[in-house]
Amino acid sequence: MTDDSKTPGPAASGDEIHPAAKPFLWIEKPVVHLWFLILLAATSFALGAIDFIHERHEYVDWAEWHGFYAWFGFGGFALAVLSGWPLRRLIGRPENYYEKAAGDE
Amino acid sequence: MSDFLPLMSPAWPIIAGGLLCGLLPWYGIRKAVTLALPLIAAALWFNVDQPGVFGAFEAAGFTFETFRYDGLSRIWGLIFIIATLINSIYGLHDRDRLQDSTALIYAGAGLGAVFAGDLLTLFFFWELTAISSVFLIWASRNPAAFRAGLRYLAIHVLSGVLLLAGSIIFASSTGSWAFNDIGLDAPGGVLIFIAFGIKAAFPLLHNWLQDAYPKSTVVGAVVLSAFTTKLAIYALARGFAGTEILIWIGAVMTAFPVFFAVIENDLRKVLAYSLNNQLGFMVVGVGVGTELALNGAAAHAFVHIIYKGLLFMSMGAVLYRVGSVKASELGGLFKSMPYTAVFCIIGAASISAFPLLSGFVAKSLTLAATAQEGHWIAWLVLVFASAGVLEHSGIKIPYFAFFAHDSGKRVKEAPWNMLLAMGIAAFLCIFIGVFPQYLYALLPYDYPYQPYTFDHVVGQMQLLIAAMFAFSLLMRFGLYPAERPSINLDTDWFYRRLGDGLFKWTGAMSGRLSAAITNRFGRAGRTFSDRLFNLFSPAGALSRDVPSGIMAIWTSVLLGLVMVIAYVAG
């Protein structure tokens, strides 16, 4: 009785790139990242601008403010990510933290 | 209804087949059984054409209802059967007989609990899910997994004990063992509520999930992600629908994992936190308790099992090929595993609730119901949590595994069976997103809802695209916390570090006490202290890991035996 799932590891050698991935290697270029950022910014503003020409109907009144979801999405995401800095200082520990105590992890 | 098929709970053939698999040494036959069983279970599920209670039998004065088929149980039953089939396909490459067997017994136990019509039947299957699933953690066969399994078993046995105690109090007061609406005010209701809460991973009771699931095997984590917690959501929906405190518990559940997941390096642990977050939405739905909200909880559970399974499968494939799912060691894997990357992205987009994918048509039911009932603070937390879902499951998982900086790791694509299982799950994510009416037809209540309104699509896209913009911006300016090889403290610190420290301190103090007794009272005292030492010292009978685990198992077994004796004697 063996467990294949316990015997992982690199199964191919060299710099082999899967044929299906080759047409998409351009996504790694820094300029693509920049354009992607610009595209996201433009789309965010465009979607937010829709609220100025179309009144959304919501169960919660202030969700009808112009660009509510866009601001909330941006702010909520930024809050979650930026809080990672102090949180890591507070609760981050070395990988062997429990191992030292009980031979665990 | 077919005359050829009995009206029998789909749990039984799966459990029986699981036991059989434990005896079958032949890999091919065993795998054929694992594939056939969910199909048989599906046939039994389809065989019922109207709600009712079937498969009831009497023993020692109790009526055990093993197959209650109604609006609530049928959707949970169906998704458990689908998950069992997908999991079986995903595990086809795996030759671990014990894992094949326990995965099926566990799935069958989950089904049995969902179809249970009374509290005793529920308790039996509740305990069986705990005992069978721990072997999926132990199947990793390393010390960390073994210890995590013990902790997992201990807390789940506690859940079972609370369920049994609460059920006995409830039944002795009301005269009924029926598993229907219970409520917190009912005698024993609080105990049952906590029992369900442990399995649902309520805040502060949640850490067994992050502790155990990431230490399970590649296949084990996928299987585990499907049943236990969703069974708990079902039990809450059945017994505590409309319990207002669930709204606040659920809201906290959706929000707090977002912060933990940002700095978590182990991507399977990120998914475990993500599980907490998603369960929170369902718990809120149960707490709101209206027809729309309960439909939301059921729909969310259904689609969640598929896309969370898909995400666990994709990370399992990475673990299988690369040997690690630590974000700090990954990156650029789309070059080696492009199909896995695409499936992962579909799962990530589904859980983030992009339009045309399953999360969009399910999550919105709960949000709409919460807002409709005027719970605007909870609604606001859910909207924040929706942005958080995008952070940890929508972006972090695919980005750090398949893109980000190229780790230089070049591996084979996932095995064909893993790709097939991921492909089926990805297809279902898209199919349900495009044709939500098929999902809605399965929901417990006939409540009209239209997910694809202009306002809903625009609002959701505003949220998601702006959040993605925030991610790109934070990455560009180096404000996203870098992935580091580290762990994060959570509530498990209390029993893994504080508890351990207290235990050692107690050991040291008892040593001193023993010495003092020996000096003072001579031989009699020495004998007494020797006995104490043999029992309580770090090398003593109550302190060894293996006996502790065996004790936990025996506790479960004895619980079952006590029940059987009680029935016979009664």
C-alpha cells in the first residue's frame, strides 16, 4: 500500500515549458503589467462613471451613492492588504515555532 | 420512482463500499468501486420523486429515520454525491487503500447525517464523519500530520459528545428525538448549537480547520474540504434557522480570515481561511432565516463545495508535482502547468463572484436577503468580505502559485485524472453561472430571484475591478506584504503553546511536590508519588501521544457502544 500523494517532486527536468503555455509568455513582461494596471484603472473609473448616468436601486440607501462599490472595493482591499504589515509583526513567527516546543510542523 | 431501486439512503452503499475498499488489495477493482459508488448513490437520490421519510427502522424503542428527503436535504445530498464522484476521479492515481476506504466512509457518513431525520441517527453519522476523516489527515504519515489529526479528532469528538448530551436533554424534555427546528431556547439547544458551531468552525472554534486540512494528503484535503463544514451548515439551517446571533457570528467569520490569509505563506492554509470566510456567508444566511436567505445558504453551500474543491484540487496538483504549496517557493508555474492554472483561475473567479460564474448567482442571494431584512451592518461586512475573498482566493492563490516571480521550477502538468476532475468542477462553475435556473430549481424554497440585473452586474464589477486595481497598485509600489517562510499565531497557540507550557510547568511542580512528600513522609509518601508520576508525568500513561489518540478513538467507540447498550436495555 503506497501513497503517491506523498511522493511529489519535480517530474520534469531542464527548462521545459509546456507547449500550451508558450503563446502566453508575454504576460511576464513588465510593460504588460503596467498596461494591465492602466487598463484596470480605466475600467474602474468607467464602471464608477456609470453611476452618474444610471441610478442604481439598492436595499441599503447609501449603497446608491455614486461609485459606492468601486470605492468600497478599492478601500476594503487596500485595508486588508495594508493591515498585513502590522499583523505580521504581531502574530508572525518562524516556521519552526511549534517544532521547537513539540517537534511539530 | 423505479421499482428496481429501493427507497434507501444513498449513504449506505457508499459506506458499505468504503468498508469493502478497505479489504480490496487490487488497485483497479478498488478504483472502479470508488467510481461506481457515487453513481449508485446518485441513482438512489434520483429514485425519490417526492418528499418523505424512508429507510426508517425500529430498535429498542427508538425509530431511526435514515432517509428524510425534503427540500433542504435533497440539495445537500446531491452536492455531496457530486463531490464524492469528483473526489474519486481526482484520487484515481493514488494507491493508498486506507485513504480510498476512509474517504468513502467519510462521504457516506456526511450523506447519512444530511438525510438523518432524528437526532440519534444524526449523532451516529456525526461521529462517523469525525472518526473516518481523521485518517485522511493521518494518511500523510508524518509526525506533524499525526499530531494535527489528534487535535482534530479531539475537538470533533467533543462536538459529538455535546451533540449527544444536548440531544438527550432535548429529547427528555420534549419527548421527541426528531431533528427539526431546535432553537437556542429549547432544552439542550445551546449544547447542540455549540456542537454544530465546532464543526462549522465558528470564530475561536475555527482553528482545527487551518491546523488539520493543510497537513492532509493531496487527495485528503480535497475530500475534507467538501463535507464536514457544509454538513454543519446544513445542521444549523435545519435546527437554528433565523437565530439572530448567527448573523453576527457569520459576519465575523467572513471578515477575520481575510486578514490572516494576507500574510499566510502556505496556500492550502490560505484556502482553509478562505473556507472560514465562505462559511460565514452561509451562517449569515441561516441567521437571517428568511426563505431567500436559506436559499442563499443552500445555493452557496452547493457552489462552494465545487469551487473550493477546485481550488484545493489545483493546489493539490501543485503540491503533487512541486512538493510545496508555500507561496515563497512558488511562482511561474503556468509555464509548466497551464491547464491547472486555467482551472485554478476559474475556481478563483467563481469564488470571487464574477458574473457568469457560480459564486455570482449564489452569494447574491444571501447579500440581498441580509439587506432586505435591514441588517445593514452585517451587509456592509459581507461586502467588505467580498473584496477580501478576491484578495485571498481570487488573486493570491493563482497569482503566487502560477505567476508572480518565476521560481524556475519546471514540472510536469498534473496527471490526467486530476485534470479531468478539475475540468468537471470548472465546467460546473461556468454552467451554474450561465444557467442559474438549474441551481435555483434545487433550492429549498420556491422564491423568485433574478441575479442578472444591470444594477447587480455593474455593482459587482465595480467592486471587483476596483479591488483588482488596488492589488496592482499595491504590488507596483511594493506595498503588498512579501511572501515569507513563516507561520502565524492563531487560537491554536492557546493549546499548542500556552497549554503545552502549562503542562510542563505542572510537571515540574509535581516533581518538586513529589520530592517534598518523599522527604517528609518516607516510604508511604514515595509510593504515592511514584503512582502519581506513573500516571501524570510526561512519560506517564496520560501523557503519551499514541495513547491519547487511542483514548480519543476509544471515547468515540465507547460512546457508540453506550448508546447501543442503552437502546437494548431500554
